[in-house]
Amino acid sequence: MNAPQRIGPTVLGYPRVGPDRELKAALESFWAQRVDHAELLEVGRRLRTDAWQRMSEAGLASVPVNTFSHYDHVLDTAHLFGALPERHTALGGSELDTYFAAARGADDTPALEMTKWFDTNYHYLVPELSPDTRFTLHGTKPVDETREARGLGYRPRPVVLGPVTFLLLSKPSSDAPAGFSPLSLLDRLLPVYVDLLRALQEAGADVVQLDEPAFAADRSPAELDALRHTYQRLGSEVRRPGICVATYFGPPREALHVLARTPVEALAVDLVSDPDTVDALATEPALRDKEIVAGVVDGRNIWRTDVDTALGRVARLLGSADRVSVSTSCSLLHVPYDVERETALDPRVRSWLAFADQKVREVVLLDRALHEGRDAVDADLAAARAVVTDRTRATDLRDNTVRARLEALRPEDARRGDYAVRAAAQRDALRLPLMPTTTIGSFPQTQEVRRARADHRAGRVDADAYRQVMRDEVERVVRLQEEIGLDVLVHGEPERNDMVQYFAEQLGGFAATEHGWVQSYGSRCVRPPVLYGDVTRGGPMTVEWARYAQSLTTKPVKGMLTGPVTILAWSFVRDDQPLADTARQVALAIRDEVHDLESAGIRIIQVDEPALRELLPLRSDEHKAYLDWAVTAFRMATSGVAASTQIHTHLCYSEFGEVLPAIDALDADVTSIEAARSRMEVLDDLNDAGFSRAVGPGVYDIHSPRVPGAAEITDLLRTAVDAVPVERLWANPDCGLKTRGYPEVEPALRHLVTAAERIRADR
């Protein structure tokens, strides 16, 4: 094939939910059968064509396509290659129904397992493969979108998950033999990628982006050989577009040298997460006939780019490669659309921020400065430089009182007493039955609750009226839990918009957005707060609600808090000090809240850390430093309480194998953990790690509309009892119930209680 023209200024992907979450509304209407297939597909068409127009009008030379998804791009890839499980394809529905059955489950058919996309808060669906898997070019989505974009006058660059990363992210299906590795299917998969490349060339693509982010993590020699084999094979094809292999979320290290020596035409590399990668690129002689797509604009955080630093990095690559283009470090999937809509933000703080649209313009500006000269864009560079300087020189972001308190803390302030002593004290104080039943925290947020919150925010109801609506809802939820028969209750969190944003809105150093929505999975979107200064707590944040709920019942009510690591992971965090320092500030605020809850008579306090695994660096040589400060932050937040006060934590939707010792080191009295989709696999791992405290493996997958029957939950609990002594087991859902409806939640919880009673009867 002929060498393609320079890719030019571009981004590796773009947000897909819509500036006002149009995709969320369309999906939920479709699932509720209020709109049909055609209406859902039309919303998707509008969203992706609007994205192409926004990017093109901002000046991108190459527009990524196939980055839109109705649910998840990994699921899209499995569907594209005909690799969905038979339990979903055999349901007999339409293609879209089959797709959503794999994503969400259907009737008695469980969904695919879901876990975190590398070290981000985005969740992907895990493909299930076996030796019997046969790949075909089953779908046409990337080809159709390429033709669509070309027909609208854009230069499309189809983006497809690369074959090696796709296989590395997959898991063996339940019927696969022991020791089976999905990577063994590589030679069966590559011919289908060849067919796809040919179809994309015929559709008008001159370059295709194949994403291989798995190679920002540690990889074995065999996996690196698979990467080499893949791109030697694909690159040797004559009838294909140019190939740009994209790695991101960290330095490619060994993979860089492997890819540089294959026939691919371009490499897209993240130069934000590890600036030293510039040196590796500049000194790699095999890149001299390739294009480097330099990711110098941060695709994951929202601070304005330091243009001088970015230009310094990318300019060093001139002469080291045949062509150089400026890009984002990764897809803009992880940031909101447009900061200019945030009119309620402090104007000075807003000036420091860049969302997707602003980042696209930064890419174009930097590419012009690189190729046309700085003089051509001098005024724009000066304006960008002034904003960064203003933030750097801001002195009101420091709080010396908080810093002095942290300096005064001693190592023993992050330690509790012996667990055996604590467990005995808690048994005497709480007097819970064998295998206590509980939930993770939130209950469904009804239309009435959401309307009351919106009316209060808009000033249509005053604080007293809003508080009364919330108190009425708390009472209703408490009464419902008592009637169902749960042993440890929660207040249901009706007053909380989000488990991180709720706290951020009450802590100094944070700012909240109005339109800063980011997709977490499917129709689930969050608005990550902006953490821009030192963290301060002005007073109790949750005590009023926990105290009120406890006054309604003689059963224990859990105080519900979000842990410091998760607050960091699910916020856009300041980058002007080490993350560990910021974690300690958040931990201090949570510690004060824990103590106030205890003083208010709350005997069980749950501090959720679902993001503990999420923030784990992709490279093993960085694990210890991260886990040391992450564990210390949690223990700082939860220490200093009486032995009889029971501390819970919750973790979900991550592969926990690499952090099991850290989970143990958290020293929580009870750890609840997602386990339903994986059918309790995590318990064997916990046992292997020597975990000896109480654990609540999830038995109800709340990310699916399925209502598990009592028999199904009983089977899961019996599997749990086979792995963990029943005296250390709790029974609970996988996660909070906020996103589900009461018609699903009530029967599921009744079945959970019935299942627990059956297990107790067996003892």
C-alpha cells in the first residue's frame, strides 16, 4: 500500500453520551419500551455525527469514528467478531436485543462480567472465549460509520480495539478447560481483522487506529511476541489502510521497540503519563520511517495544557520520525464535553479547565505551533500560557491549618487494636445473627426524590421542605428494610446525588459542575468533582441522616461514607502536588466524619473504597508506593474509634488479585465485595491471600435488571460457605441499589433474606 498522508492533529476518541446525556435518556427509554429500535439508532446517529462536526470544525485533520457505542466498545468488538456467548445469541431476539442481553442480562440469562477499563472509572464488559470460539466478521459498525463520515465530507479514521488487547481483556468461558488462555486464539482472530481492514479501506479509510492499551502494563515475553506477530501479519497485507497502533495510560516500554520494528505506519503514544517516553521515542532508530502521534494533551484530566512543556516534548521528536502529529494522550471518553457551559463555576477556576472541546482546540493549536511556527499562533499561545501561570501562582489554594494537623499525626493514628479483640467487642455490642444480611448503602432514587432535589436546587422549595421530603423517604426505606427482614439497615441515601459528588459539595477545595457528565458504563453517567485546592471539612456531612434513621429502629443502621482513594479516583484531581498528599487531606476530613458518626451513636460505619484497585498503577514497579499511601489513607480515615464500632468497606467491579494483600491491610472489620457475576471466584483468592476477617461477597448483580431467585442466591451463598467459614460471612448485593427500581429491588432483597435463612437452617 502507499504510505498515508500525515494523520495530522487529532484525538484518540471523543465523549459519546451527548452533552446532555441524550444517550442515557434514549437507552433507558428503549429498555422501558417507550421508544423502538429505530428511535434509539437515530439518537446514536445524531450523537456521532454531531461529534464529527464539532471535531472537524475545531480543526482536526483526522476524525476518529467507531468511538461511539450504545453501551461499551469492548462489547462492540465481541459483537463485531461474532464472539458473544451462546446463552445470549440463543435468546432469539434482534441483534440489538442480543447485544443488550450480553450487557445487562435477560430473564434468567446472566450478563457478561463487568470490570474497570485499566486504571479508569470506565467499566467494560468482559468477553468470554473458549477453544470452540469461532470468529467471523459478524457486524459492520466500523465500516458503516466510515462510509457515513466519508459521505459527510470528513476524513474518517476508524478506531478498533486491537486484537491482542481484545484477547488479553477476555476471560475463559465457564466451559473452557483449565489452563485455557484466550490469547491462544490469536491466529484464529487475525484473518478476521484482515477482512475488516480490507472492508475499511474499501469504505474510504486511509488510516485505521488499532488500540493496544494493554501494553502500557507489564507484559510477558510471550505477550510481546504476540504483539510482534500480530502487526507483522497485519502490516504485511497489501490491501489495507495505513495502521496506527495506539498505546495509552502509561509508557509502552518494551512494546515500543516491538511495534517500531513492524510494518505499521504510525504509533500513537501517551506522553502525559510518562514524559520519559519522549526519550525512548527520540532514540528509537526504527521510527524514522513512521509517524508519531504525540499524546501531549491530557485525555483524562481537565486542567489546561502547559503549552510550553507540551511543545518542548513534541518538538524533540522532529527528525526522529518521518512525520509527527499532535494528539490527546488517550480518548476523550474520560472528560466532559464543554467547560464553557459551566457558568455557575467560579470564573477563575473555570479558566483553568479544559473539557473535550477545549482539548481539541489545544491539540490544533499545538500542532500549528509545531508545523507552522510559534509566531503563527503567538497570541493564542500567550493566552494559554497566562492561564497556566495564574493557577500556578494562586496562593489561596493552601490551608495551613489542615497541613499542620497532618504534620502532627503519628503512625499509631492510622492503626486500630487487635482484630480478635474488636470482633469480640462487636459481637457483644451488635448481637447479629449468623451471616447477617444488609445492603451496600443506596436504595432506588424515585422520581419524587429526584424531583425534590431538582426543585430544591432550583429554589422552588426551601431547605425545610426539602429536608422533610428526604426524612419521609428515609423513614419509608427503614420501614421497608425492617419488613423485608434485613439485619443491618441503611438510610438509603435519598439526599445524595452521587457517592463522591455529595461529599465534594460539602468539602472545601472542591468545585462541582452542572454539565460535566462522564460515562461510567452503559447509561450510567457521573459528574466528577474538580479538586483544585486543599481539602477542608466545615462540619458534619452525614450525621443528621444517620442519626435520624437510627432513631427509627432498634436494628443497627450503617453510617455511609466514601473513602479517600475513591474520592480521588472519581474526581478530577489537582496535579500540582503528589496524589498521596491530597489523599491524606481527604482522609483527614473523612476521619472527622467517622468520629462524629460514632459520637452520634452509629455503631457500624462503612467507608467505601471501590476504586482501590482502579488506581493501581499499570506497572508493578509502582505498585508498592501507591498501595502504601492508599492503605495508609484508609486507615487514617477509619482509626481512632472504639473496638466495638464496626468498620466496613466495600469494593466492586475490578480484578482484585493484585491488591488482595492491600485489602487485608485496610484492616476493615467487614469487607463487602462484588462477586455475583464471577460466581464467588474472588473468595478463593481472598483465602489464598490469608484474609481472615469478615467478608460479604455480593449475591445480587445490581447492574442487571434480572431479579435472582432465592434458589440462585442460596446456591451462591453455599458456594461462599464452602470457601469461607459461615461465621465470617455476610449476605449482601454487589453494590448500591440507586440505579435499580423498587419492582426489582424488593423481590431480590426478599430472596436474599430467604437464602440467608436457608443457610442458617443448615447449620
